[in-house]
Amino acid sequence: MKTRLKSFTVALAIITATATFAQKKEIKASESTVNWTGKKVTGQHTGTLNLSEGFLVFDGENITGGEFTVDMTTLKVTDLEGEYKTKLEGHLSSDDFFGTSNHKTAKLVVTKAKKTDKGYKIAGDLTIKGKTNPIAFNLAVNGDAASTTLKIDRTKYDIKYGSGSFFENLGDKTISDEFELAVNLKM
């Protein structure tokens, strides 16, 4: 009995000494930023979104997972003022674009992270308007901050308004299928 107990204690000590434990680092949503840019033939528009919540999972110093939720009802336009700002925010919130009355959040779930010399190559599942598609992007991590710039093909999320890929003869009314997000996270 003493031998079994001693063997168990030694085995437990070895497992504990060699095991690494995942650590979940919460994102400080109020200190993080999500800036968007949407382009069209005649120019572009810019704006912001608020992060509701998020976290990264670390195993030692390496990212192994994470999850982020964006509050789509916070969509703001920053390059216009007055009536034009209000109209564009309303149109982007409508079913032509993000349908925020029925789809209040967008979500990214990190499924894989590979360390590179510049940070991490992240793979994940992005859900917008209830549609989920795989996405990959680079993430730079510096202490308690992380940042990325990623492009998203809106048509994969059934956002086709003004897309030259789906509609002919739009001319200068054509809107790019991709929009860009510049994300800065604070942990």
C-alpha cells in the first residue's frame, strides 16, 4: 500500500511539474478599438464598432485559442457629419448590410494559432449576420496588447448590396466586396 501511494505521489508530482496550464486573458473591451473602412469606386467611408467582450487563451506564452464578440448595434460612421452620417449609419444597420436589429453581434472564435517571427498566424470562424466562415489573419502581440488588420469579404455573409460581383451596370455606385478592420486589443 505504501509503495502504491508513493508511486502515485511521484507520478502526480511529475505530471504537475511538466504540465502547462492554459491561462485565459480577458480583453478590456472599453480600452480596445475596432475601426472599419469600406471602399467604393468613388472613395471610402470609415467608422468604429465596439467590442462587447473577448479573451485570448495562452498556454505558457503561446496563444492557443480565443473568442471575441462585437456589438454591431454600436456601428458608427466617422468620416461624415449630420444628415449624411445618420443616413449611412441607418443604411449600414439595415438588412441591405448588417441587419443589426436581428443580428446584434458578430463573433470570432479562434480555432488555431501558429507562432511566427512577427506574432501569430490565426485561423478562426467568423460569424456575421448568422453566417459563419473560416478566416485567417496575422496577429501581433506586444505585452498586454495585440493588434491586427484584416480584410473580410462581405459577400460570404450574404451582404451583397452594391457588389459588382452580383449586380451589373452599377458604375460609380459599385461598393468593394471587402471591408477592412483595424483591431487593437488591450488585455
